Amino acid sequence: MAQPVYFTPGPSELYPGVEEHIQAAMAAKLGSISHRSQQFKSIYAHAVTGLRKLLALPENYQILFLSSANEVWERAIQNTVERESFHLVNGAFSERFFEISGELGRSATKYKVPDGEGFDVAQINVPTTAELIALTQNETSTGASMPVADIHLFREKASPEALIFVDAVSSVPFPAFDYTKIDAAYFSVQKCFGLPAGLGVWLLNERCIQKAELLLQKGLSIGSYHSIPSLLKKALSNQTPETPNVLNIYLLGQVVEAMNQKGLDLIRQETELKARLLYTFLETSKTFAPAVKEAAHRSLTTIIATTHLPASEVNNFLAPHHMVVGSGYGQNKETQIRIANFPAHTVDHVKALISSLHALDLA
Amino acid sequence: MAQPVYFTPGPSELYPGVEEHIQAAMAAKLGSISHRSQQFKSIYAHAVTGLRKLLALPENYQILFLSSANEVWERAIQNTVERESFHLVNGAFSERFFEISGELGRSATKYKVPDGEGFDVAQINVPTTAELIALTQNETSTGASMPVADIHLFREKASPEALIFVDAVSSVPFPAFDYTKIDAAYFSVQKCFGLPAGLGVWLLNERCIQKAELLLQKGLSIGSYHSIPSLLKKALSNQTPETPNVLNIYLLGQVVEAMNQKGLDLIRQETELKARLLYTFLETSKTFAPAVKEAAHRSLTTIIATTHLPASEVNNFLAPHHMVVGSGYGQNKETQIRIANFPAHTVDHVKALISSLHALDLA
């Protein structure tokens, strides 16, 4: 049976070559090797070295492997917030990070705008007592995106001690962050890296590490096996505290190597081209319209449209075309569709999708 | 290149058919499906239903998917211990569970015997104030095992409110627990289920769930996305709070189905036969000897031997025979070898290993 192309916002279409990499991993029995072996350490180092190169990550940043972005939220609060975090909220995932801070007993405050809207950064007063500022570069639930230039303004807006955390779960490696203007960013491999789910990646600088050590020195609990110091100690010898998702770390290294060969410039250019094609279609469609009104706040990697036809019927129409789009998130399940524009999606994929959605317009 | 048979104590040899199941998963594009889709819910239900059948799990037990056994330790303490846990310690992993309780700010006490020894249960006084009693059915670091009958004695020894947690990370589905005598057990899929690593499985009854709810009602933090109530709410609709390791949940369902077809009785008989062959050899070997002196306390699934020849040299000798054993744990890295006796290891595998180790004896 012909399988569809997945435009779902993650898990999504796998990056080209992933199936072959899995076959190679099986042939080499990577599912059986010890996570303390030199062979594993080399696999780990390959993924980390490749990511450092792809993202041009400064030397003061470390890369940590966790099990999901949900886990990064929890570990971030546990390890870097003694009392208070501050959250820019414009969708379900930024709201969830806010909630998690409260569930962990911290005082969390938020600046909230309606779903589908971006932020007028000049309007936002950052509490001087906030220890962590949670920004969401790409809100996967609404398709709203913060321009990177806006993110970079928060270093000046926040107190000097505050740590600036950026949710880029469904956009890395696209956003060109100035890593001196933020302190941490994180993503999941089942989004733009086109991998099976089960791995979250946390980029963080020495300021986050120092904060975790400070809380520990104060006698506060910062968790256990996945505290920053515990993760870091193992990371420095290319390992994890627990037995990790070895296969996904291997696959991440392979995909990152392929991305480095292709070049991030080209990946970004293609992302912009595909996004332009999609938004241009949505703006003229009879059935669909961009869910985010203001063009400057529209995500280029997770493109969300309101739909007159229920989302389930859109997918029924697309099924014989062998394509799937994501339904809307939460209460927008049937009133919106979500279209992933990830590096695994080729220009031809996107043109074919637009052609099919256009046919739906005419049907 | 011919790949070795992995007798390492996990990750280890993959269960027969896993490679084909991965190929089938790739052909069906299971790496791309949504973790909120009906297709995923069916995969989840298949794994859970199969596990319930394999383990003859009573209806008052729930099955939760976490990322590792390390995570189960942390979630167990967070969710079911307000003040105090009590740990039977006879190796690195039982010690680590003890440490984690302290790192999470609880008062942890332990009853410790030297590595390689079992417990004389009659000697152990369980503190009446302990809320969680941590038993280790199979200590993967030392090869010591608690007889199931000894585990079952703790219900009477502990206070009625205490929860009895059993680490069976590297032994499930072998131990025939009376689930009315314990409250939770947990394992990792890269051990006896012969899967790639990246998934911990937690079996727990309503008493654990009620304790978590009680702590929450008291205003205590029990974590966030992976608190028991959060996990349970999603589990009841065959989902997880985060995007999980979908591929491993699928593979677990397939392996469990194969184990159900084979029958747990036969798996247990083969485990006992292979263990008998291995221990009989070790007892007569010139190079090796069972690390656990008392036969009643020897693990049947992770068999550990002291070795006169450094473990690395044992593996050098085995390499041309296409076999790998585990090195000793921690400070025993070179002075012990660890031999996994998991369902993926056939009687013929074990006979061939013994034949090679016997040749080493004669060399």
C-alpha cells in the first residue's frame, strides 16, 4: 500500500535516508551495544560534533540529550528556578511550560496574548524578579512565531541574572539565533530533524549550569539522574546517566551529517521558499486562510490555516493523493489544519500539496 | 562483517524478529504517525494488552511507559514518598535508588549487605515509618537475586500503608510475582525483552495511584508531565503526556506477542536450563567462578562470574568466536564478567558460549 507523505507537525515525514540508516544500525547491531562502550561514545560524539557545526554553537554551550521537550521544561524549572519564572504565552505549549513551573511549586507569571497572535515586545515588562524568561520561537499549536530579532531584545529587557530560554521545538535548525543573546534553546528530533520520536535536545550555556550548581549549594533539590550536573558529568564523556535511546542518537548524528553536507543556508532558503509558496496559496484560497494574521509573526516551519471544511474532511480529500496534514490543536481540531514545513519536505512535496489543496478549493 | 552475539546485560541481543518488525514499522511509516492518532492508540493498546496477558497482571494494576528505569526511581519517590523510603541495598543499582530518594529531599534509610550477597530476610527490620520499601529482585551490577518467596514476605514485615516496589529491570518476565504481595514492579525493554533501549515500563497498583493523589491533595509537588496522575490520565486513553518513543512501544507489542505465542512457561524453563548450564560450567571452570556464592541468591537472568583473566582479555578471546560478554560493573570492570541469560539467548547460543569459555580454560 502506498504510504502518504506526512505534513503533520511532528512526528512527521522522516528525513531522507533515515530508513537506510536504521537498516545500517541493525546490520551493525547498534541496538545491542553497551551505552558505556567506546562504540557508543563515538556515536554520541558524532551527533554532538555535528550539531555544534550545524548550529554554529559557541563553545560556552553544552548539548544534553533528554527524552522529550516536556522533560526539558521540567528540568529547566527544577535546575534554574528557585522562586519565579516568567512566560510569554500564545498557545498550548507555552501555556504548558507556564503550568509546569507552578506544578513544581514555583511562582510562575505570564504575559498572554490570544492564540494565533504574536507579541509586541515593546509592550512587555519583564518582572525584575524572574529568574527564567520563557520565550517560544515557534508555537506549534498556533503557528505563531517570534522573530529572532525580537527574542534578542530580551537580554536588555530582563535583569542581568535572568536566564533566557527559547522553545524552538519545531523550528531548529531554522532560526539564526545569536547565542550570546539567549541562555538555552531546545528542540525535539521528530520535528525538523525528521526522526522517530523519543529524544529531546537541550542547548544551554554556562550560566544555566552555574545556576543549577548554585541551587544545589543552597541545599535545594534539582532532581536526580537528569539534573544538569548529572547530565553534564556524563555528557563530558559522551554518555548519558541512564541507558538512553541509542538508536535515535545514532540517527540524529546521521541526519545532522547529511544536513551539514547539504548546508544550513540551502535548508533555510528552501524553508523560506516552501513557506512562501504555502502562505501565498493560503492567502488566495477559498477554503483556507492563514491562522496568524500578521505576516511577521507567522511560523515558517509549522504553517497553520483556518479551514471552512472540517480538518478531517480535508484529510479525507487528501488521502487518495497520499498526503496527510495535521489537524488543528485542541479546540481547533476541526477548524484548523497544520502543515509542517520541515527539511524533510521537498519543494516538490509542497508543490504537490498545494496542487491538491487547490483542487479541493475547486471541488 | 559477521556481528557477535551479545551476552551483555542490556542492551543485549535483540529478540528474534525485531529487525523484521523495524522494517515493517518503516514500511508502514510508523516513525511519522501522530502520537494522538487512532493508529498510535492501537499500537499502545496492543503492547499493554499483550503485557497484561504475558505477566497475568491483575486488573488493579496499571502499566505506564517512561523513558528509563532511572526515571521510574525518580517518579516513584516523587509520587509516593512524602518523607521516608527504605532500601535493601546489595549493589550499584539498589544503591542508586537509595541515593535518588535523598537527592529528592527525602529521608532514605538502607539495609546494606556486601556486593554479591543476598539478604537474610529474617534479619531485616523494616522501619514502621517507611512509606516505600525498595526491593531489588535482580541486581544487575552484582548478579545477586532475591527469591520471589522472600519478596513476598515484606507485605507482612512492612506497615500496612507501605508500598512495596520491586526492581526487576533485568528479569521481567521471568519472576513469578504474586502481585497482591507487592505494589509496583518495573523493568527496561533493553534487557529481557530484547529491544533497543529507550523505554522503561512501570507496573503499579491502585495503592500507588492513591498515594500520589494524597500527596497532591496535601499540596506537595509530585512532578509535572510524568506524575502518576498525568501519566495515568493519558494511559487510560492509550497515550502518553509527551510524544513518546513510538517505535519502541510498537516493537514491545510485537515482542510480547511473540512471547505470548511461545508461552511464558517455556521461556521460564529455557531460562532455568540455560542458567543451570552456565552455573555448572562456572563452578568447574579454572578461570571463572560464580560471583554470588550462595546458590539461592544467584540471578538466573544476569549471571556474573569472577575471572582470573581480565574481562577485556576474555572478550578479546571471544571476538573470533563472534561473542561478547559484559565486563564487570564499576570497580569490578576487569575482575568480573557478566553474562545475560535473556529470552533472546537460545540454548544453542549459551552452549556455544560455554564451549568457547571452556576452550579459554584450556588455552
